Amino acid sequence: MAIDAGKQVHVFDLQDERWYTWNFEKKTFEYESTPKLTKDFAGIGTRSIDKDIESKTNGKVKYVGD
């Protein structure tokens, strides 16, 4: 829905352990560094996270805000 509305979309792939952003020109997701959160961001996610990732982040996913 956000892509259709022309909004920036960032996703974290749990298997790759990498962030991706939607490239509107190429119509595909591309690797990016950790995105900065804005004051009006909307987020969705999962309640369960791989034990490997959980142990690497001490149970916390690290976000960088404004």
C-alpha cells in the first residue's frame, strides 16, 4: 500500500540481516544502511525473531532516529 501511495518503504530481511528500501525507478528493493526513523514513521513487524539475530542484538533491534 505504501509503495502504491509513493511513500518510502524500508524492510529488514531477517535471513539476510540487512535493510532494504524500495527503488521506485527500478521497481525493486535495494540494499541500504540502517534507515533513520522520522517523527511520523509507521512500523509493523514480527513478535518472534530468530534466536541468532536476537543473540547478536542482545534482544534489541538497533534503530537510528532523528
